Amino acid sequence: MASNPLIEIRNFRLEKIEKLRALGINPFPSKSHRTHYAQPIKDDFDNLIEQPAVVAGRLVSWRKQGGLSFGTIQDQTGRIQLFVQKKSLEATNPEKSCVGYPDLSLMDVGDLVEAEGAIFRTQRGEISIRVERLRILSKSMRPLPDQWFGLKDREQILRKRYLDIILNKESQDRYEKITLMVAAIRKFLNERGFLEFNTPVIQPQYGGGTAKPFKTHVNDLGCDMYLAISHELYLKRLITAGYDKVYTIGRYFRNEGIDKSHHPEFSMVETMTAYENYEYNMELVESMFRHVAKTVFGRTVFKVGEHEVDFEPKWKRAFMADLVQEQTGMDFRNISDVEEANSKLKELGVHEVAPSVGEAMVLAFEEKVEPTLIQPTLVYGHPVEISPLAKPMESDPRFVERFEIFIAGMECGDNWSEQNDPKHLLDTWRKNYKPEEKESGDFHALDFDFIEALEYGMPPTTGIGPGLERMAMIFTEQENIDDVIFFPMMRPSVSKLNADLYGIEKGATSFGEELVVTFDELASLSESGGLAPETATVTLQPHLHIWDLSAKEGSWKVSGHVVVEGFFMNGTLRIAGYTQVYDKKPDTASANKSFIEQAIQQLEPVMKKTFPNARIKLEEPTGGCV
RNA sequence: GCCUCCAUAGCUCAAUCGGUAGAGCAGUUGACUCUUAAUCAAUUGGUUGUAGGUUCGAGUCCUACUGGGGGUACCA
């Protein structure tokens, strides 16, 4: 067992925990008596010199040299050095739960500790605590990754972000800034008279955008629901209710591709403002970005990829058709025929075929214009075909009152004057609805409950929805969305080591689907071709439980199942249904033997016959007394 | 979904043409009263992601799988 260095270290530390307990010291007390944080002590050293202080945090380094030791504590604000002298450190004392000099070996780098003493500066100039009492706040059992080289393994950084934060100040600062960014947005909107509401994340009918949803089930209501792909239909109900300025900072779930700028679960600040149109939002969103840049990050120029983006100057506002004309020389406003529009697209080297002139223009825009929009730009006047929820422009109803924000070629928010004519929405939906597209998420059923709300009358309204992750990427100058999401989505996995340590049956495997069938079901399913192995080797792992039923029934029950690997790439097949009753307690070996005789030897011929090409491998049984 | 690269000790990395798996940090033991990547001495630690294959011999070559990265597609 202890052949592994991590397990060895962990065992040493578990022993230290017991030694602390033996000394009468609780290795996991409930609170500390912190009076000062690290960085403020350094910032205000002149006024604090020789003042008493209690600091608390993680011990991140420990340099012992005989009668004098130096440690470093890291708290949320920064680091401060501990100066620990043998002669002035209070002896181990259970009453004060402090650890004395001879017992310092019970402390390890990684432990959470508390140090009490005077603030001073060492001969070498380091602001420190001259420690008089040292307490353990939480004993750490696992070694931290290398202090100097940090955590480089990308997978570990993403799976164990907390380690990245402990070791990497830049990461810590980044996530702190992101929460401050959200706070600044709240303050900005609140000061402008907006009210924040919670809107449902689990929705009976997804709407407000086109995206594949995540489906879930509500047991008590006995029906399927969806995770929100958008919150806007609920914000509009709030507008209908009579609140004129509302917003939500919501979670959005879209069951689509994951890449450097897309994550299935993301955030938006979505607003709705009544009695205004999209021009109001141009000002709102521009001011919001500038406000966040200045108040949280203290500057307006940011590096995005190889570009520098400046939020200070007034943002460029441009009509989409004009931009397309500028870049391509083609004015789609003068084209009325779809075929002509598509042939123009081909000239541009776009081989996708658009179903309408408007959509052709958007393709040309995405292909030729989007990458050129580096400085913050508001592009307005989308074709009506792609904007069913927006209001057409009075001057030219082929286009709608809608704008998108582009920063460094990246789309950072969508905004429009909301279509509040329910009959218009209904007609648009009827015209476009294809029931067969519903399941794929390409198109979806209308939220009729929302239509009804609109029939009571919703004032003219406009909303914005900038994505918070995209915003965070720009402001923290990150190129990967995983570096602004603290817990990015990953396939679940259990390391072999943890599987051993925690007694998990199978390590290093991912959790997937589990199918449970009986021995008879397997035989019939296999023969009918309903089940077939996907790999050349099929592993049979018998698993037994021995149940003590003596209290009730005066007997022992052995139940077993076989975990079969090889049938599903991403899951396990479990064959259950074996039960045997004994009068007295059976020993594990004989129970296993009986199980194998009765079950496996029944199973093996069936599998060999049905799957002649598969290699059947039988593993040692596991399990035991419950 | 497709293409491609990566996986060696707890962490960071070596290992020549296919030929005995090594180092630093961390850990353990000891020395040391101004260190700060402390230093010095000794020492523990490995089924090279998993399962197969080729070979006298595989960390290295081949196949499949798992996990991750990058690209691309779909997608606000």
C-alpha cells in the first residue's frame, strides 16, 4: 500500500494528526482569532510596528534552521513571513491549543495555521510576525504541488482549480476581478434605476433564442422541462407586470459545442427597459463596458489576442448593409432575388446557400466583415428573417431595430427593440415552424403562455444581453473561456490513486450509462442481436454482497451481480438477479465459488456462443459482508 | 463530429538507434538562531494513462480504449 509516495506522505500526516490529538490539540478547530490580513500589515507597516497581531492562512513555506525558523503564511490578500524563535515561542499548550518549538515538525507546508505576535521587520528587511503562539487551524494531508514550478498540467489546473489558485497569484487575482466585474455591473444598473430579478432556470418551454437545450425531468409534476437557453421571455413578463427597468444576471445552458469561446453553461446580464428602443441600449451597453473597465480594471485599453482594444472613445455605430457594402462592394439592399443573392455569395467565396436575401447578407457579413471589427463596434439593422423577436425598422421593414456588439472580431452581446405585437410573433412562428425540427433544437415550440402575457399589452421595450464570460475574457485578457470559468465542464474521472485511497471499485474510469439486466434478459437480448460487445475483450467482474438477515428472518442472503465491460464505450453493463439464501453465515470464498458455479458458468457459454469472436476474461470476485 | 498532438515518481522534467527508467522539488532522518526557491549530509519513492500486439528485448514501434490540449465543423 505505502509503495506510493503520495500515500506515504499522507500516512505521515495522518500520524501527525493523531499526535496532535494525543497532545490535546484539535487539528481542526472551528475558528481562528485573526486580527490582521497579510497585505494590509505591509501597506500600513509604519503605524503597526511592534503592534500585536494574529494572522491566519495557509503555510506555504517553512525554513527551519535550528533554533530559528521562518515560515510564510498566505491569506486572501497576500503573504507575510513568520519569524519563529525557539526561545520566544510559547510551549505546546492544550489550553491555548498552541504548538511549541519541539513539536514544530507536526506542522507541514500546506497546513492552515494561525500565528500570534508582534509586527516587526527582520534584520534582512522582511516585514514579519515575531511569533509567540502558533496554532493549527486545519491539518493538510496532501502535499501541495511544487511551490516553484507550480501546476502546469492543463487538465489538473482545470479539474483542481483550487490548487491553481493557491499556487498562482495571477489566477487568484483574475477570478477576484471577475467577481468584482459582476458587482460593478450590478451597481451600474442599480444606480440607473434597474431592479434585479431572479428568473427560472428550469423552464417548461425553452425560448428567447435558437439553441439546443438541456432536458430535465420534474418528478413531482411528472413532466419534462428544460434548462434555460435564455431568460428574456421572463424579463418581458416582468415588463408586462409594470416594472420599467429590470435585469437578471442569469445562467444560460446551451447543449452545443465546447471551444475556446463557448461553454455549455454560461452567464449573461440581460436587461429590459420599457418605453425605450434599441438606441437607448447603445448608450447603456457602451457606458457599462467603460464603467467596468475603469472602476474594476483601472484602464480602458486591453489586449485581446494580437489586438489592442480601447473602450474610451465613443464606439463606432454602423448599419450592417453599409459594412457589407464597404468590405465587399455589394449592396444587398438592391437585391430582391434569393438566387442573385446566393450567386453574389459565391463570388465572395462563400459556398453556403442562404434561404433568403437577408440571410445571404448575414453570411457575407460574418465571413467578410466580422473579423475586421476590432475596436468596439455596434452593428445594427439585421435582416428581419433572422430576428423574429425584434421590431422592424419603420424606415425599412426588411431590417430590424437590433444591434450586436463586436470587440476584436468576437460577438459580445445582442440587443434589440422587442417585438411586442403578439399576433405578429404568432404569425412569424406559424410561417417558420417545422415540427420535425423541434427535437433537434433547430426550431422550437412557441411559449404560448408568453404570447398570452403579451396580449394583455407590453409597453415598447428593449433589452441587452452581453455575455459575462466574453466580457471577462476581454477584461482579463484571456483567450480561453476555461480561464474565466472557475469550474469548467469536464468529463468526470477518478484517478487510480483516489480509487485506491477511497475504496472506489474501479479507478481511472469515467462514469457513464449503466444498464442493469438479469441473466435471462441478457441471454435473450444477446440472441436477438439487441446487445453486442463493442470491444474484442469482454471482462466479467463478479461482485457479491453477503447480507445478514438473521435479526429478522434467521437467515443469510447472498446477492451478486456481474459487471461486464466491453459492451458500452462509455458505460457499464451489469447483470444482476443472483440470490442465494443460507441458513448460517457463509464464508466469502465459498459464496464466491457457488456464485461462479451457478452464474458465471451459465453466462459464459451463452456469451461464447453468441459472440464467438469476443475473448471472455473472468476477474477475481469482489465484495463481501455487509 | 472530424483531424492532430500529448500522457514517465505527489509536482516540474530527463531517458541517444528499440538495450539496466534518472534528476530537482516535496517527503523521511540528522545538523544549523536572519532565512526568504535557505544550506549541508543520508535516505524513501516507478506495473512509464489502460488493454492488447510486434520483438531475444518496448517509456520508445503498431492497434484499440480513456483523459486532456490544439485545430476544424456545428453553434449566440
